[in-house]
Amino acid sequence: MKQISTLVISILISYVSFCQSKTVFVGFIKDAGTKEAVPYISVTNLSTGKTVMANRNGVFKLQASINDLISFAAIHYTFDTLRINADVVASDSLRIFLRPLTHQLKSVTVKTKSRYNQYQLDSIERRKDFFKGKSDHSIPVVSQANSGAGIALDLDHFYGREKRKRGVIRLFGQIENDYYINYRYNLQLINKYTTFNDDSLQLFLQQSRPTYQWLRKHTTEEDLMLYINDQLKVFFKEKE
């Protein structure tokens, strides 16, 4: 009996250790339609808050543990997440195929091209896709109280106060923040103010990535130019 108990305890300890151990995953991100690489997108471990950037070939490395939730935020693509489980850990690599946004916004009346910018149109489409089938209520697409590029909605009004539903809404907001960062702090901007390429560009994008809160408070390109200048000083100092 003691031998059986010891065996059970050993198995439980091994399982707990396995669940708590961290693994570095190598992933490849591609367009689901064209099968071409999706470069320089953010990959976030939502369980730890750690974000890495894929390189120009859509390749990334990220540390994660069992049950961690990983999100992929690429401009002009729908939401996608991956839950780390035993099968994922056993895989040699991760292959992620992201579905492009269709922009079939039949419920949105766009009177002029300037009414919505590209990020807002993407955000509307992601919102519709993410919450599809979760409620019979129609989802409004614009909040007048929102002065930024994104679209703020009080979704608790539609989904009630249940813990699970609030969790889904928080998840949406957390991932959407990553899209906003990618929209404002992108490859084109970095290329405009630096001479980085390939590995240096990926590393600088990752290390200098601003927070969502900072970007909401600093809304001009001049703000970003000054920010990049400060980050360049830190980047080159660390490489010395």
C-alpha cells in the first residue's frame, strides 16, 4: 500500500513539474490563403505578458508553459490564439496560419472614406468575427466617447455579468490592444527613422515596443519620432 502511495505521489509530482516547466517554442506564421510568411507580427503569452516579434520570415521564439494562452496580432488578420497543451509541447515546432480579414462590413454604413481609418475598419471586422454567435443582440460599431483610433464598446451591457463572459470580453480587449500597438508602432515607421534591417529590426521592434497606455497618451508622429530617438540611445548603449 505504501509502495502504491509513493508511486502515485511520484506521478503527481512529475505531472506538476511538467505543467510548471517552461519550454521555448519555435513557430512559423503564415497566411492561411497564400501560405506566405506573415512578417514582424507580435506574439504574446497572455499568461505571462511576454511579447516577442516574428522576423521577416514569420519565425518567432517564445517561452511558455502548459495551459499558457498565446495570441497572434497581425494587422489585417483576424484574431487567433493557441492554448499550450501536452500535444503542443511534444511538437517539434508550431505552424500558425492566420486568416485575412474580409472587410465584408454589411452592417456598417461608410458614407465617406475618411469616416473610418484602416485600423478602425479592421477593428470592426475583428470584433464581429470574435463575438460571432455569442449574442442575439446587435453590436454597435462606434463609441462617441472614444477619441483614439480604436473602437471602445461597453460589451458588458450585452453579455451580462457572468464571470466567463467578462473573461471573454477582457481577452478581446487585451488582444485588441496588441493590434493597436502594431498599428501605431510598425515596420514602416521604424524604417522611416532608422537604418535597421532583418535581425536588428526585429530586435529593436521587440525591445522598444511601447505600451498601449503610452500610445494612447501620445497620439502624434512627432511623439513617436522622439520616442524612437530615445529608444535608439538605449538600444545602442546596451550593445556596447
